[in-house]
Amino acid sequence: MNGKVYYAGSTSLVAADMLRLMLKEAPWMVLLTFVAVTLLMWLNFRTPRWTMLALLPLVVGVLWMLLVMELLGMKLNFYNMVVLPAVLGIGNDAGAHLVHRYRERGPGSIMQVLRSTGEHVTMASLTTMMGFAGLLLSFHPGLRSIGELAVVGIGTTLLAALVFLPALIQWLEDREKRPAPEPEAAPTTSLSK
């Protein structure tokens, strides 16, 4: 009427804008976190082989996390999306520490590495999971979902580091020890009828 523009404002509108922003930027947030973790692993190990070995438990663990979420009917929501970068950061620790120790000890030492460093990374992950597990007792569904996703994510990345990574390392060792196959003699064929 008098040329002024009025904007509607309420808690619901602000929350809706925040949710829209989170849904739009969450994939980028997770991707950038993964790129940062990958870059740090590269700077740490300086070779593609060791960098990939350190990152594989994280990738496998996150895939297992998504599988468990699907099986349990868990969904990403406004609240639990904030824990995904933490799962990536914390979930990478076990693989990085195990690969470091294995590099120090050398081939044939994976069981020793699991007994020493494996115990330490297990305790570190379990104490972090217990901290997040406190949110499982929350009456607020959003806070409870943060605890659920953190416990599942950190648990699956730990499991991948303690089961998948050692199995892969042992398989790589066995493959390198295997003697090369001897070339086969060319088959002889008779051209006469």
C-alpha cells in the first residue's frame, strides 16, 4: 500500500530455512571432510599405496554404516547430519594408526600390530562411542539420532579397521610371497591329415 515490503518471520520459517540449507550443503560438507582426511593421509604417508591402505577402513566402514542404517531403518535428518564429519575424522584414526605400526614392524607382523595398536585404537573408539551413547538415553529424537549414527558409524569403521584391513594386508602379503607361475609350453598342433 505505502510501498513498504513486509517479510514473514517465525521460528518455523527459520527452522525450515536452516533445514533447507543443511540438506543442500550436507553432501558438500561430507565431501570436503573426506577430501581433507585424504589430503592429510597423503601428507602423512606420501605414497599412494599406504594412503589407500589407511583410507580403506574408513571407506568400507562408512559403506557398512550405510548398510546398517538401511537395515535398521535409520534415516539422515537435520540433527544427525552434523555428526557425519566427526564419524569421518574419528573413523579414520584406527586405520591410520594400524597402518603406521605395520609399516614400522614390517611384513609378517599384522597379528602383533593387532595385539598392541589394535587394542589401543579399540579402547579409543569404544570410549568415544560411549560418550555418544549417552545421547541414546535422550528423550529428544534428534539428539538420540545423533547418538545412534555416531555409535553405528564409529563402530563400523572400527570393525573395518580390525577385520577388513588386517585381512587385506595378509592377502597382499600372501600374494607377494606366491611364486610367479611358470610359462606354459606352447601347444603343438599337427598340420598333417
